[in-house]
Amino acid sequence: MKGFFSLFLMFIGGLFNLFGCIGLVRLPDVYNRLQASTKCVTLGTCCILLSVLISGPVNISLKAFLTIIFILITAPTAAHAISRASYKSGVNLWEGSVCDKLKEEKK
Amino acid sequence: MITYLFTVLLLCSFLCLYRISRGPSVADRVVGIDILGIIVVNFSAIVSYITRTDFYLNISLSWALLSFIGTIAVSKFLEGKGFDE
């Protein structure tokens, strides 16, 4: 049962990683790419580390748990920093975008 | 299952390398490098699952830390600010 659940989580994690990287290539804008890739790859990494956590002895489980907590804290922070820096360095939005709240705020 | 995971993660790495090499702006390349760092964390966790040792999870944790610090440094540099403001 534990082995089956571990393999299932690995399958889901690999699939989410693949979807995130396809979004990184296919989407038209920096902000769209950042959103798709960061969310999907974070979830896939957490699934794979969770499968390592439930299938190993105590020392492996503890380090996998620490890595999950660390990834969950740092990945959104890095994405926020990148998007803020790209807006301030003058990367334009895609022409199909409908809403720019930061520009309305600055007026 | 291990063959499937290595195939999928290798495909993800090549997609990230495509975005790093062909990105129109600097921010695209920074996004690609960030995602590539998290993919390397995945690789190291799977090697730890195969060999049943916790040594590779140390590599995974420290690689996540270094990738985060590098991304923050490059984005601060891109924003045109110093580190303390």
C-alpha cells in the first residue's frame, strides 16, 4: 500500500513538472510563463519529495520534510522578486492582457 | 517508474534550456534558470530514492538554497537597486 501510494505520487509529480515546463515554453509573456511554471513545478517537486518521505527511513524522511518546507517558502518569493524586477526594468505586457493594476496605481 | 521519471525530467530540462537560450528578455532567462534549479532538486531526490541514502537530500536542500539566493541577487540587480534597500 505504501509502495503503491509512493509510485502514484511520483507519477503525479512528474506529470506536473512536465506541464509546468510546457507552459514555460508555450506561453507568450514573461508574467504568464512565470505563473505557470512556478506553480506547477513547485507542486510537482513537493509531490516527488513527499513520495521520497513516505517510502524511506527516518533520516531520509526528516530531510525530505525540511526540503518541502524550504521549497514552499522560497519558490513564491523568488517568483515575486522576478516579476517585480521585470516590471521595473521595462518588460512590456502581452498585447492581449486586459488588466494592469500597478500602472493604474502609479497614476 | 524510474525510467519514466528520468525521461520526463530530462525533457523538462531541455525545455528550460530552450527558454534560457531563446528568451527575448533577461527576465525570461532568469525564470528559466530558476525552474532549472528546482528540476535539479527533483533529480537529486530521485537519486536519493534509488540509492536509499540521505546524502543526496543534503545536495538537494543546499541546491535549493543556492538557487534561491542566485535568483534574488539577479532580480535585485535587474531592478537597479542595492542589496540593502
